[in-house]
Amino acid sequence: MSDSSQDVPTTSLTEKGGLCRLCLENKPDMRAHIMAEGLMKLIHGQPEYDGRFIMVGPDLPRPINRPTGSYDRTILCRKCDNQLGSLDEVAIQFCKRTDLKPHPSGAAFTITGVDAKKLKLFALSYVWRASITNLDEYKGVSLGVHHEEMIRNMLIENNSGGADDYSVLISKFKLPADKEKWGMHVLNPVANRMDGINLVDVYLPNLYKLKVKVDRRPFTQGMGRMGLGATDEILVLDMGEYTASQEFSIMHRAIMNTRSQS
């Protein structure tokens, strides 16, 4: 992904030399998960499910079976993986929250006690990891050298930037109580566009969806005010019924195809 649809993604210079892609100093020496194991534990399903971990995305020609999730041995050293792990923990705790309150607009929820800076950095770290890995299931996310390097520096410096710097919008789907088990699905991140702005859709457990802007251009003023860190209030946009969404259709179709092939 780049600021222009005419740009051709190029290989990052930091990919050379076999060094950790974050610190550029140490050798990668561990299995670095793209989606944290702690997040995967929230979506492994109930006993009546078969327990398999299947990678599904709108840009994948077929589901990919990853029994222990997706990890890459070539991207991070242990020190840097632990650094990003502290951001993963913020996301894990956020996804466990059930105390959302309706916003007066009726179109969103609010939530308190969230470290917006760290949650935004988590979102950036996830799309960055998805972009730098060569795993097939993440080939749909390619930020390009400029954005990879900008986000890498933000992660190194623990700097979430300003409101317009890689803005992150949070939203959530809903399900009635008798269908909650249908929400034990998470799609892989995927590149998208909104009003001509490049972004990555990020899906998290408990039907959360984040839109991460990967573009130098700002969102419109209204959308920009809803981003993480733009105000003191954390807004979670209401995406409506999950079963009526495009995401549910993609997931349901993939699950049916997987079962028919087994």
C-alpha cells in the first residue's frame, strides 16, 4: 500500500542482512507471532468446535491451516518481540472489556480507562508485522518502504504521533446473546480504501474492527475527531449486526468451503 495506486511496492532495505527488522542490530532468534498468542487464545472457540486455527481473509484464495497461528522466525529478536508484546497485552485487555457505554449519538459506544497511545501503537505494530513478513496469509498487506520505516521509528521511539499520523478508528459489530459463539472469528488484516484514503482493516477478538490509516493525507475532519488520541474520549463506532456484514459472509463462505474439503 502506498499513497498512490500507481506506486509499486519495493523491498525494504532493512530486510537485507538478516537483522531484526525493528532494532536493526540483533539477529532474529525466535518465533515471532504476527497476531499475538494471547489474542489467539481469545478466539480459539468452544469445545464443540474442532479446535483448528484457520487463517481466512478476503484476499486469500483459500483458507490456510495454521495450528499454532502465524509466526515468522526471520523478523524480530527476542528483545524487540518482548517490546511489541507489551503493546499486544494492551490489546488483549482491551478486547476483554465488556463495559462499553452507549454514546449520546446512538452511533457509537464510549469506554474509559484505555491507554489510547499504547492501543494505537499496538495497531501500528500489527499492520507493520503483517507488512514485513513473507507469510502467504499476509501478502495482502504491503505498506511500502516509506510507511514501514515511519512506523518502525514510531515503535522504536514509543511515539504514537499526532491525531492525523496513522490515525486509528475503532468499531465493533454486535451479536445477540444466543448467537455470541458466531463471533469466535477473526479475519486477517486487509488493505482497503475509504474516501480515497489508504488504510488497513484490522480485526480483533470479540468482533472489534480497527481502521488504520496508512496515508499522508488526513481523514475528513469528522472522521479525524473519532480517531484514537484525537480527544480524551475513546469512541467505538457501532458497526451493527455481524451476521449482516460483509465480514460474516466472507467468514461463513470460508468455513463452508473448509468443511466441504475435509
